[in-house]
Amino acid sequence: MGPRLLRTFSAVITHGSFSYAARELGYTQSAVSQQIASLEGELGVELVCRRPVGPTQAGARLMVHVASILLRIDAARAVVRRVKGKTTGRLTVGICPPAATAHALRIIGEVSRRAGAHELTVRTS
């Protein structure tokens, strides 16, 4: 379950479309389909209903964890970059739990990367 596959899965579920996910990620629709199939093969379960596009029960359960997994990966990258001396600063974001959607957390991660934050903290309360 690498981050690339999880980002693709998240984009498909968030947009409800393989083609919109492909546009957002800069992939072809075929590549997105292959990545979803790869993730499903790795986990041994169908994650995405194809018509209409949406999460299966297993996909919905995975989606609950995807945003926090990707946020942790982004935070780890930021820490490593800090050691390399490539980033500066600290970013702390407070967000209420209902607003902590995959999309919101993805935006927070992107803002942190663009700002060059070496430490990202997301607090929910």
C-alpha cells in the first residue's frame, strides 16, 4: 500500500470518477484503473465499485485511514528534508474532526510542502 496507490485511491473516491482523478493526478485514466487494480490485488479485496464509482464497504473502511496515512508520510518527508537543510519553519493547523476530510488534509499537506515547513502538526479537538 504505497503512497502513490493510496493517493490514487483517495482521488478516485473523492471525485467519484476515474477520469477526474486522472486529471487531478496527471495520469491517464488507464493508469488510474491499473493502480486501483494493483491496490485491490495487493489487499485481496475490491475497494471501488465501478458503476457508479464509489467505495465498497472495504474501500470506505480504508478511506477512513488514507488521509492520516498520507499526512504522516508527508510529515516524515518534511522531517527528512529538514535534516538535509532544505526546509524551514513549522506549521500547526487546528481543525475540527468533521472537517478533517481526506480532501482537507491533502490541502493542509500541500500547503505545508509549499511553505517549506519542516514540522507539520494537525490538531483536532
